[in-house]
Amino acid sequence: MDILKFTKWISTIAATILATTLTVTPMVSAKEVSTIADESIYDVLVDRYFNGTSANDFDANSQDPTKFTGGDFVGITKQLSQITKMGFTIISLGSIFPTEKYDGSLVTSYNGFNQHFGTEEEFVSLVNTLKNNKMKTMIDFPLSNVSENHEWVKDSTKADWILETSNGQVRWDLANEEVQQALIEEIAQFVSTYEVGGVRLTNIEGASTEFLDEIIEAIKEVDDTTYVISNGESDANFDASYFDDTYQIYRSIYKNVDQDSSLQLKNLEVYMSGEGKPTQLMFDHINSDRFVMDVEAHPPTRAKMALASTLLLPGLPVMQYGTEIAMNGAVGPESHQIYNFKTDTELVDFIKNIQTLRNSSDTLRSGDFQLIKNENGLLTFMRSSKDEKWIVVINNSGQTQRIDISADMVGEGKELQAMLETEVVRVNDEGIYPIVLDREIVEIYQVIDERGINVAYMIALGVVYIIFIAFIIVIMKKSKRKKNANNSI
């Protein structure tokens, strides 16, 4: 056996022995999802995800980013594993109604489906497939800014429903009671027929709070478990809040290291205090430039920092498709690229690891929040309940950082188990748990009962080293004897 083969053999033996000596950190099982704060949304454009069937590819042109490119409901069904392995619980499909544009805007009817996306049967199959995977379907319902070719526009009896027409877009008079009633009936009928798990109301400008609350109430009357959110600011009774500046705050913090992070909790404070609703957390969205546009270097690393904050801070994470492959581009078609399934999986794996923890722990999603430090990109906080404690550290700074956690905060007889790596942090003589984290690193620590030094681990490690050193000595002696024999000839 030569030294290379022996080294490989000894490494295999060591890994096996050491693996059997290490205990698995206990994890409290999560309860059934009960609020929207337990969810996470993957925001996709149907046309740009995956072309699952050529049956609906008429007038498709994958070389022209302004045209339909062939993505469809069947494609999402076929490539669903890419989303499920990242742990998202809601897929937001955008507007799926008949439309003149690939992104679902400029709808021509609130009935039926975009023929480029697929048939009613294919949509129902996708919804059922998601349910079987314990996921929900969310669709966009645009309250206004429809196509000038919308079927209501062509109805002369509805002329007074139109407030304004500009550049091929029609704005409904959302103060008109007939318009309000018609919109309510359309969305209620859709939810009743297709049993989707969520609706995002879009183009809500001009809609009063009272009218929006009526829509929400009508949807909830059909199924009170259906989530209703918006992509605009509103005082209406949505299940989650939206603030225009949230994504801008997050992208400004994480575009580089050592950025001012003082505003990071700005739109979260009410919810963290136990009041209000969770805020939608994102660093870009379907109608913005991609986050990578602002990044000065190392997009995957920057994305990791930003993703960790949106997935782990209290709120509702919303991630745009393609973020997991560091998709780039300015707002519009350039940012709506066709998904590339051959891209490196580094970010996919990172998201999966965090979401596995988040989805497995009620405390990590909705436990009490305690801010420990938030300064120039270094964010440290605790999530706790009567069952668990977690400490999250996001070091978005340009240097290694040390964060001292007091024993009073952690509890007696405890240690901190790093969940993304294998580090264990124990209390020192000063009653401090010193966490040391390299630059641009995220770590999630679970507070567990103190296990002390793993004697079996140390013995196994010692045996491995002794065997290896003995082998080296034997090889050296054998080499020396051979050399002496050659010299004596």
C-alpha cells in the first residue's frame, strides 16, 4: 500500500469513527403553519422559468426579451424540485390572466388563463401538485392598469368605468361602485373555483382603504385561510404589510461591506413588538432592478448576506426568482431573464440550509426577538421561546468580529452549537460566550445543553493520529533501510 492510498484509507476510517462519536443537535419540531409569518414566498414569472410543453409556444421568441419565450405551468411543475429544495412554502405566479405581455401585465380579461402559460387543466394540476408538496399557490390580481383591449373597455355600457387611458393602459375608476363590485365578484369567483392559497392585489393606487378591505373580506368569506397581500403601501387589512422603501434599505446595506445598517429594522419594529402584521422582506422585486446591479464585488457573497437577513429577521421573506443564481439586469425584460438551471448551486444550497432550520423551528420564525447588536453591517439577535433559543450573527463587515454573549442571556449549563458549520462556543471564565466570526459570514447558533468535552471524539481523534504517525515512521524506516542497502552494493 503506497502512502497516497493509505492516506485516503485512513481519512475514510477517521471520518467514519468521528461521525459516530458526534451527537446530533436536537431540533424542536415545528407546528403546522398557522400564519403568513410562517411562510416564505418565491416570486416567479411563469414565462421566464421553464418551457414544459411546446403546445403553447405560438408566437414565442426566446431570442427577444420583450416577447413571450415559452415558459408555462407545465414547466413549473416539471422543475418544481428546484424551488422545493430551497424550502419555499408559497409560489407566487404573478398575473396569469389573458394578457398582451409576458409578465402578465396589460390583462385583457379577468376570466380564463394566459394561453401562453397553459390551459385551465394545467393550472389546476400545478395547484394540486403544490398542495401535495405542502405548498400554496399565489396569483396577482391587478385592480387597474389593464389593456385598452380589455373586454370591459370594449363594452360600451361600461364607458364610465374608465378613469384614464394612456399608452395602451386603462385605469379603472376605482371609486365607481359598479367597478368595485365587478372586481370583487371576479376575484371571489376565481378563488372559489381554483382554491389558490393566496392573492396579491396589484396596481392598487386610487383604491380606498374601505374598498380594499371589502375585497379582502370577500376573499376571506370564500376561504378564510387564503392570504391576501399587496405590492403597494396601504392601511387596509392585508395579512402582511408592504413598504416601498424596504427593498431599497436592504440593498443599500448589503451592496457592500461596512454599510450603515441603522435603518434595517425600520419597518419591522411594530411587528416585533407584538403588534401589527409581518412586513414583506426583500432586497429587490419583479418590478425593480436586480440587487446585483448595485453590488460592487462578489455577487454570491453579497446575496448570501442579504438573503440571511430577509429569511431570519421577523417578517415575511419574499424572494424573486433567479436570485439564487445571482441573476442580473435593469428593471424590465433585462431583469426577467430565462432561468438557467445549469448555474452553480452555491446560493441554492445556502438558502436550503437556512430554510431547513427556519421551517423546522417555530422559535426561529416567530419567537421573541432581542436585538444584540446592529452596527455597520454587523447584525446579531436572539429568537427565543420557552422551548428554544437561537442566536443569529450576520457579519456583513470587512473584518473578523467578536461578539460577546453573556451567560445571563444564554442560560446556565448551556453551549452554542453552530448550525451552518461545526463550531461549538462554550462559556469562558468571565461568564461570556465569545463568538468569533470571519468577515462576510452568516452563522446560526442553537442554544443547547452543555455536553462538555466529547471524550469519545478525542479518543478517536488520538487513535487516528497515532495510526497515521506510526505509518509514517514505518515508511521512513523502510526507506532508510532501502537506501542503506543500495549504498552497500
